[in-house]
Amino acid sequence: MIRYLKSKTQTSKDSDTDRLQGVRATVLDVIADVRERGDAAVRMYSERFDNWSPESFKLDQEQIDKIISSVPEQVIEDIRAVQSRVRTFAQHQKESLRDFEIETEPGVLLGQKNIPVGSSGAYVPGGRYPLTASAHMTVVTAKVAGVERVTACTPPIRGEIPAATVAAMHMAGADEILMLGGTQAIAAMAIGTETISKVDMLAGPGNAYVAEAKRQLFGEVGIDLFAGPTETMVIADEHADPFIVAVDLLSQAEHGPDSPAVLITTSEVLARRVLDLVDDILADMPTADYAAPAWRDHGQVVLVADLDSAYALADRYASEHVQVLTEDPRAALRAMRNYGALFLGEGTCVSYGDKVIGTNHTLPTRGAANYTGGLWVGKYLKTVTYQEVTDPAASAALGELCGRAARVEFFEGHARSGDVRAHKYAGTPLPWAPASL
């Protein structure tokens, strides 16, 4: 049994398609222009979109020191505390990976190495919300992975430099900090200009234009994820506190008017109480201009027969964030497979993951949790392999096998690479050898 006590509204697909096509066209033009004109194009778009055209987009050390000095000491201490948590978790992730070399048979050595990318770009959004926490997630994690050069970009906010964000980027270890936002920032980092060095990989959230720029540039550079609007889901049973459920749903709905918030519950009593409480809370919520339309258009309340059904339905959603408010929240670890991150029990909330707890908040959306996890140290590492055959007899045996296997696929050149080793090390006849040999 699945019953919807609240469903999302039917938005116009034509309108969504038109908007997406407009975004794609704009981004395509900006990228092409930056590719052709470099710094001049970057400056033009920064003036047009952000009314921002400083002498240099890159902050020097004197500017950084002055900006950080304006940040309250408590904010600095809080940034330091959060980054310590992020760094600790990322370090444990890195230690879970290992290089190795094995001898699979006498004289045949196979190995694996994890090599960090040489450079990465970290995009830290501005706009309505200066997402300081994104600096922790994209810069600290890259540095723990061993990335040599991290270029961090953030836009000005209404013509002002977001001082706390600059402090966070610097304290996280950014090697270059640029006051630059939007498609022009993504394009500049991915392509390179006269004054902005090209990076190997891009990471960090952003608006639809930033996300589309990353999509169009993927392949030319690596990216972390194809990100969409923030998603949250709460799985609750009759033991959950409906007030906490309502607050936590709206805490993520405030990200934007297109942010889905979904409750799946086994209790109709709880569900109806949550619906009432959401309306009460929205009445004077400071961010209701985002949270209210998000809840109205994308919020859902779903009643299911039991928790097994709840977990199965949640897996079909493959939500970015899944908060489990049940009597035995750890059961979700065993039952579920499709989610960006799980938040287990009443003492945990998605906002902790977003802001302070130490796990990475850059997570898959729009069903991508079906095939990938979120940003982590491993995203900045290239797992590469190497091979060495030191025993002539082993090489001869491999050569004979390679010759047979390659000819099944009609790859004569491949086969001959094996043949010559079988001939050299074991005297195997070489009927195709040229007479001049």
C-alpha cells in the first residue's frame, strides 16, 4: 500500500524545457566566447552578470589578510572547527585506499597506484546564500587527496566580497582565490585564460548555469557530479517527533523553490500532524519565500504499510539526503542502497551534514544515487595500474596466450607483439617474420 497524502504539483514540462534550453544556449555562448577571447570575455560577463570588474579577479596575499581580519574571531574559530572535522574524515577516506603490488604468478608483477590530479577548481556559490561550507568540502578534500594546486572561485555578493567565504577558502588551503562567479568562472578554470590557469577537475555546487557549464565542459576536464536542486527525504515511523520531522523537511526546502522534500511514513497520525506543523512553521519562517513554494510544488507525504515498504520506496527515489527517524534507524543501513547520504536517528540531521559534522555535502541528485556516491577524496585520485614481467618463461607463456586470444578478435598486430616474446624467450616459431630479420 502506497498512499499520497500530499503530492507534488504538475509543473509545465514545456516551461521547464524552454528554460533549460535557454540556459544551455547562454552557457554555450559564454564558453565559446571565453575560449576565443579569454580574459576579455571573462571580464565582460562578470560586469554583465555580477556588476564586478576589479583590476584583478585574483586576490593577493595582502588583500586576503585584510579580508580575513574583518571576520569575527568566533566565525574564524567555527570555520577552523568544521574544517578539522572535514579534514579528519577525508583523511580516513584516503587511508582506506591503498597502493599495492602483487606477483600473480612467478615473474609477473601487477600494481595499483592512487595519484592525485595535478590541479582542481573549487566553485563556492554566492548569490542569496554565501555557502562557506562548500569551501570546506571542495578545497579541504582536494588538499587531503594531495592536489598540488587548488583554484577557488566565489562571486561577489551585491558588489561586496564575502569575507567569511574568503577566509574559509584560504584556511582550507586554496592556492589561488578568485572573486569570480557563474559560467564565466567555470569556463575560465576549465579552459584557462591569460591570467587564470587551467585546472584538471572542477568541483562544487552552483545554480543552473554553473551546473550546465560543468556538464558542457565535462570531458575537457573532470567534474565531481552533475548537480541538481537539493533533495531531502525523511523516513519516519510512529516513534518520530512530528515537530522535528516538519522542521527538518523545511530546513532543506529553503535551499530553493525547486528543492523536493519528501516524507515517507508508516503513521498516518504523524503524517497529518507534520502537514499541519509545516504550515504553522512556514507562517513566519524568514526563508519562506523559497521554502514555501518548494513545499507547495515539490513536497510529498507518502503513507506506506511498513518500514520495509518505506525503504523500498526510498530506494526508488534515490534521494540526495535520507534522514531516518525510526525506532531502529540503523536498519536502513542494511535495507537501503540508493542514497547520497544517510542521517540516522533523531540526534542527527541533514543540516549537520551540510554545515558541520565532517562528511562531504556535495552529493548526487536527480536519481544519480542509483550509480554514484558523493564527492570524496577518491574523486581527486586517479587509480592507475602498472605491469612488469621479469621472468622470460612467464613472458613467453603470456606471448603464446596473447597470440591466440588476439587472433580470435582478428587483431594481428596485437598477436604479433605476443609472438615475438614467445619466439625470443622460448624459441616458438615465427612464421610471419620478414626474410630480412
